[in-house]
Amino acid sequence: MERVREAIALVEERFADQKLRSHGMQSNKDILLTVLALGLADDLLQSQKKLDDVQNRIETMLSKIKEESV
């Protein structure tokens, strides 16, 4: 349940940031939510890429350790 609360807080924070950035423009909620969703999706993709890189490095290190122990 804590993860859901954290996700809600993040979305609300990002939505507020987008509203502040668009203060001079005629904006509507759908556009702001779309921009927010795209930003969150980009953050997720970047995090997944970093995780994949870390996992690959760990696998490489483990392979080297196994080779050296034989």
C-alpha cells in the first residue's frame, strides 16, 4: 500500500510541476496528464535500462569469478 501512496504523490508532484510550467499557456488537464504520463514512461524506461546494465555487469563479474575458481 505504501508503494501506491508514493506513486500517487509522485504523479501529483509531477502534475503540479507541469501546471506551473504551463502557466502562460492555455492548457487543459488532458494535455498535462499526457505530458506527465510520457515523462513517467521515460523515467521508467531509463531506470529499466540502468537496471539491465547493472545486471549485465554482475553476470559478467560472476562469470569471471567462476572461471578463476576452476
